[in-house]
Amino acid sequence: MSDNLLAAAPPKSTFTPRQVCSFYFKPCLDDEGEPTGYYSCKTCGKCCKYTPETGYTNLVSHKASNRFAWVRWVVIGSLPLSFCESKETRQYTKLNLISVATLMSLMEALLKAVEKTIDEEVPDSFGLIIDGWIYGAEHYLVVYGCYETTDGPRYPVLSLSPVMDEPDDHLNAHGHMTAISRFLQFFGKLIDGCRDLVGDNCSVNKRLANLLRVPLIGCASHRLNLTVREYLDPYDSSLEAVQRQMRKLRTVKQAAQLR
């Protein structure tokens, strides 16, 4: 994840809620031309209730929910940003129409809002869960936070980005440590606050845990395998007999006798 994207300033609100509502909504009138207390959205036609002197939260929320729906649609569906400007999309959707520039600004604003929420929620002492994979010539690293809240444990995605973001970066443990330190600053946290590391039992992760001076909670599948072997050890002769019988039944002729 690039520094430019993470550090993008949220768009400033240049219009008041009243101005926003005046642009997107029109009052619903009765047969005598008197206000009914409802406002109709100029884009989708939905009527929203508005009570004088109570603010414009209800109307502004309607506009915001439509914009969030665009972000969710594009992100969850792995769609291109130009999807919102597609002629076919605009023909069949009932959402308020937006441009690519607006969609990008909404994504950046949402990113900053999520960063702020995580910043306020993550304690100074936390755990990290890491995993890496290679796609083409790029090595990616995903990092999850791990901490307790009053509502239970939380595991938010903190970063999903290439390890080598600068010309002098490397794929070793020091490179991973630099990559982790780089994004933690956006949440107001220091890498010294990491209390444990969860990841594969590879040499890079072991070295990274040593550099951080924290325990590495590695993959436990091999320990589960040893436990299962120990549990099945008394039944070794029976299992061997079943294995011999299954070898005999591998042929089509022998298998037909079981039908």
C-alpha cells in the first residue's frame, strides 16, 4: 500500500447539510401545495421524513448510504472504478449516479475513517498475524492486528501491500520489519508494541520474531499430526488389515462385489 494513498487527506466538506439537502431533495407537497413533512430524492425518488428544527441527518444519511453502496458494490465485486460510469450500470441501477473521481474520493475518505477507528481501538500492546505470498514478480505481505476489546477479540487487516516498496528494500526479516514499521505509524502505533507474532514456521518469520524479541506462534498442524499418530498407535494392526483389504478392492472386478 503506497504512502501516498495512506496519507491522502480526506476531502473537505464545502457545503452545509442544508445546502446538500437542497441540491439532492425537493419538498413533497399535498394537493393544496402545502409541505407534507417529506422530501423526495431527486435521483431515486425515495421520500424521506424531515421535521423542522431537528437537523438534516435523515436526508444526508440517505445520500451517504447510496454513496457507500457504490463503494461496497465496486470493492466486494472486484469491479473497475469505471464501473460506476458504465452506460449499462447507470441504466439498471437505482443508486444515485456518481463519477470515478467521486468514487475515488469516497474510498480515500473511507480509508481515513477506518484508520481513525482502528487507531482509537488498538491498544498500545497488540499482536500481529502475518502471511506472505508471491504473485508474478511481486512479494506481498498481509498483516492482521490481534487484540482484545470489551466486545471480544478483534483481527482487523492493517496492511496488504508489497514488502519491497523502496529501491533499497529486501525480502529478508529486516525488510519485513521495515514494512511493518512503515504502516503502523498511520495507526499511531510503534512496532515496539508488538507482544507476539503469528505466522508460518519459516526462517524469515523466526528471524523476524527474534528481531522483535517476541514469541513466534507458528503453525501447529505438525503437532496435531503427531497427536493423531499417538492416538492411533494402539490400533496399528487393525489399520494395517484395513489397508491390505483396500488394496485388494482397488480393481474393478473386486470392487464390483461390494455393489
